[in-house]
Amino acid sequence: MFDLTGKVAIVTGSTRGIGKAIAVAYARAGARVVISSRKPDMCAAVADEITAEGHEALAIPCHVGDGGQLKALVDETVKAWGRVDILVCNAATNPIYGPMVDASDEAFDRIMQTNVRSVFQLCNMVCPMMAEKGEGSVIVISSIAGLRGNDVIGLYGVSKAAEAGLVRNLAVEWGPKGIRANAISPGLVKTDFARALWEDPVRLERAEKQTPLRRIGEPEDIAGVAVFLAAKASAYVTGQNIVADGGETIC
């Protein structure tokens, strides 16, 4: 039910944190994985880690904010391995911290380009290929910031809400072709992206007390959900936004 042997997976933003954990989990489940982020050396390092374990990995650097690089990412994957079975859109940015009234148009555009438009573009490149085979899985890493208001990362939250909406429409449009599309909304996870939160003892204690499981997440917690959504185990799951937050949003 969770075997990914023979599958080809592209994971954006996969040189650290949640993206890397997903790529490693996919490889260990049998998939051939494409490691991708902006920095070539980091891509190569993670790919080497995976191949050293005896799995298959390919490093293809890509800045998801650049449409030409997105096309190259897909083209090089297909050239190497012939297809794409699983697409994980994990790469994201949040260059501002504070109220939306203080955000510039440039910051708005950067967040939406990286977090939303890149997902739209990648799916439009990959889904038609999946449709030819009659199956495929698209997984978008959203956030609980997209489920509720926030006075310091508001635009990031808006972009994550847009991703969840995009997933629902992808599920409707591509479902008849056998393609499933789902989102994962993590809570606070121990990654570099959220380092300022979990390295602050006061904030960390507050977050743990607000979470029924009394801990913050680890990247592997999200990777487990991503394996489920890529595998046969979730064959009848599409258009969903699965919240993996230790129960934080139920309180």
C-alpha cells in the first residue's frame, strides 16, 4: 500500500527541512527522486546522500520563481527517467514579517510568484503528462497559516490559502484522468524556515502548550503524510487539505 517502487517524483525545495524529509522517505519507499532547490551544490549533496543509501536520486537545481527553470526541471526529469508520477510542490518563501499594511507590492508579487504561481505553472506542465498514463499524484505543501488569520505573516497565509484552493480545482479538473491532487498543512515544524520560533524558548513553550501532542513537528512527521498521499494507500483521496499540526488548530 505504501510501495513507490518505479515511481518518479519531483520534490521542489528538497535540500532541507520538510522537502528533504519527503524526498528521502520517497527514495526509501522505492521511488526515483529529483532533488531541486536554487543552489546546485546543496542539490548535489542531498542527491549523493540518497544514492549512498542505495537509492536513485537526480539533482536538478531550479528557482521556482522562474518559469524557464521550471520547464527545464520537468524536461530534464523526463529526459532522464521518461515521466513524472509524483509532483511535490514544497518550495516557498516569506520575505516579510509584520502587518500586511507595511508590505510592498514587490513583496506581494514575490510571495505569490514563488508560492502560488510556480505551483500553477508546474502543474500545468506535469499534469498533462500524468494524464497520458492515466494516473499521478500532486501534493502541495500548504500551511495552517492558510486556515486562520495572522497579524505577522498575513501574505504568506494568503498564499497558502490560495494553494489549498488550487488543489481543489486541480482535483476537479484532472480527477477524470486519474490524477489526484492534495495539500498538506503543517503546523509549527522544526525547520530552518521556522527557526526563529522554535529556537526561542518562550515561543517554543507556548507552542507546545497550545498543541495537544505537547510538541512541535519534525520534518519526518510531514514526510509520512506525503508518502501516504503518493501511494496506493490514498487511492481514493483527492482535493483534500490534510492538517498535520499535532492538533493545534482544534484548540
